[in-house]
Amino acid sequence: MRSSWPVFAIVLSVWGCGSPRDSADGRPVADSRSGKEIRFAAADGKAVYADFYASTKAGAASVVLMFHQAGSNANEYDAIAPKITSLGFDCIAVDQRSGGDMWGRDNRTVTKSGSGDYMAAYNDLLGTLKYAESKKYGKILVWGSSYSASLVLKLASENPSIAAVLAFSPGEYMDDKTVVGTWAKKVTQPVLLACTQDEWSDGRSDLFAKLASKDKTSVVLPDGVHGSSTLIPEKSKAADAYMAKVQAFLKMQGGTG
């Protein structure tokens, strides 16, 4: 609950009250690759750093919250987000506290607010959701990669304000090797679950079956790679094929294009 956050969290929440297109505390910021840097409070009050990508359609009413894999940062989505903004969604790509310097860039949340394990990073996901809710979007979608794909299942299971879920290579990555399946059983929103063929035969098909959603799509194609990287042509021979499935799913959630 926001009311339980420390005073520091309240201060950071004020930072997040401006337009996502501007610095959260009013100071000018440089471009973060293609996105604009924003800051807001995690559920435990720590500062979270993210990149905001504006929809190419005027007056976007929907947003996709994008979370990265282990050792990574928001730049995992720099080549992906523009393809999603073209469908009429704003995108917020987050640096979680469990991450690193992949893609040639530091993880700002780790550098400035400190690191944490996967479950500690859930505070960052909660804070991102609260930030998006404060912007009064009509629809909020969540997108996870590897460990964060598991955490977005938890987020969706606990928050009916989430309209849909995209999970790339989720799995039982937590200390409790059954907990992600427990979360999946409580997810009723539309879900796209994508993974490699090897991952599908190594537990992801079981996880998909556990999803309570009556509107769920699995994407398992040859030559895919782990996590959201499967959408990046430099990493995945199947990038275009996976992206076509993602775009079709997003159009079903109100996307245009």
C-alpha cells in the first residue's frame, strides 16, 4: 500500500507527477538511447530509473510496462519499443535493481539505488505499475523477460488494473520452485507466453497450462532465443516471426497499425 511507504517514497512520487516526456523533477535530461529518462518510487521507496517511449499515435490511452532479464537493463527494449509505439502504445522500459550492464549501458537503478535479488526487484515492478496508474492510462499491459516474465505473472495475479500480459521465457527462477506456477493459476488476463522450443519442452508448456486465463497464446518458434532478445534481429533469426505474433496479440488488446 502506498500509505505504508516511507517519507522518501512520497518525495519520489512527486517527481513522477509530471509528463513522462520530461524530467521527473523538472530538470532537463538527455535522451536515453531512443527513450527519455524518467524516475519514480519503487514500492519500498527506492528510486527507479526507466526510459519512456511515446506512442507515435497522438493521445495514447494505453501503456506497456517493459521489464528486462537478469544482467540487463532498460536498453533491452531500445530496438523493440519503437515497434510497439507504432501500434499506439506508450512504453516504459525499466531498470530493475536485479540487472547489469548488457547492451552497452549501466543499469541506473542498480548504480544509484543499489542492487537486489529477483524478489526484491518486485518492488520496482510494483512502483512502475503505481506510476502508470497515476497517469490515468485506459489500459496498462505488462511485459517481462526471463525472471521478470515470472514476476509479471505475480503482478497480474495481484492487480486487476493490468489489462494483459506478455511473458518471454518465464520459469521457476525463484527459490521456491513451485511459486511461479501458483501465480500463473491466478492470472485471468489475456496472456502471450513466448519461449524457445527447448524451453517449451523444459517446463514452459506446464506453466502455460496452469494459466487461468481463457485468452492465452503460446508462441514457440524455431530459432528463437531466451527472453525478449528473441525479438531482436541481431540476436534471433526468428525475431520477425516472433514480432508478428506480438503485434497481432497487441492489436487484439486495442493496438492499431
